[in-house]
Amino acid sequence: MVWIKLRFKVGHLGGTMADNYKHLHARSHEQLRRSARDLIDHGVPPPNHGGSLSVDALHLLYERASTPESAADALKLLHELQTYQVELDLLYEQLRANELETVEELTHYKSLYELAPAAYLIMAKDGEIIEGNQAAGILFDQPTTDLSGQTLSSLLAPGQEVAIEMLINRLEGPSVTAGSVELPDQRRLAINARPSNTGDSILMVLTEASTGS
């Protein structure tokens, strides 16, 4: 049985947290600026994902560059704007790469969920099924899409509502709570459940309990 858990650990570092964050942010920005300047020095044109200078801004820079008194400042400003432009482009590319990586990971874990040999259910705290995987559809002899909206107890033998209610009431924190219920054909199911990370739903694994000889 495999549980996929996303854990977020937040350390309480007191007053040093803000200082560490500022230091890390400053180092990241400096690294980004060095990368941008390297690209400019090597003549790599920016893809302009971060936007382009307006006609008015270009006209103003041209006027300043044409005046000897302000030419040096105008060129310095233009170089700074070019650097900023490339920084935005680098950030955009990194965000795009992170987004693609996240989508690939979600697709991967979704496939593991759908094709798992055990029956997986995501259930509301009132016992209503939100969704189930293919194994759950096979277990209850229903199309997977039909499981959504039904209560788990309605798919079990009569009188199992109490067992489900007791199991839900025993759920606490990230720990797994075990229980058992009976199907209409008298087969026993072992249940392992825990609250979701957000606490607004229940993650449940159902497997057919082995019967002693």
C-alpha cells in the first residue's frame, strides 16, 4: 500500500527568519542580474516575454542620448533597462519550466492513483464520495464516474453506516485510522483512512480482507 504525502515543514526561526530571507533574496537577485548581464555582453537578444519599451520611452531616451549633457545618463539608463528586461525574461522562462515540471508530476501521480491495484476513494467528511479510482469502480461494480455523489455506506451491507461514522469520528491529524466494513455480498473490507492535507476531505484505501481458513 502506497500513500503519497505532501509535507510542508515550516521552521520557527524567530527574528532571524526575515534576515535570512532578505539575504537569500538579495543573493538570488544578484545571480539573476549577473546572468542577464552575461547574456547582454554576449549579444543574446531577449525574447521580450517581460514586455517591451513603449514608443514614448524610446523617444525620450533618444532625445536624452542626442544631448551631450545627458547622453551618458541616457546610455546608462538604457543599459539598466536592457538588464531589467533580460531579468524578466529569465524569470519568465524559469516560471514556465517550473510549471511544466509541476504538470508532469501531477500527471504522473494521477496515473499512479488511477491505476493503483487497491481501491482509492476521496471522500467528504459527511461520508459522500468525491471521486474514486478504477479499482474502486471494480470493487463496487460501478463505473468510476457513478461513484461520485454516493455515500460510502450506500454501497455497503445494511447497517454499516455506524461503522463508517465511527471511523470518520476517529480520524485525527495525519495519522492513519484503520477499520473494517462489510459488502452486500458479505465480503469484508479493510479500510485505512486519514484526513487530507487541507483537512476538508478524507483519503481512503479499501482492500478486501483476507479470510482465515
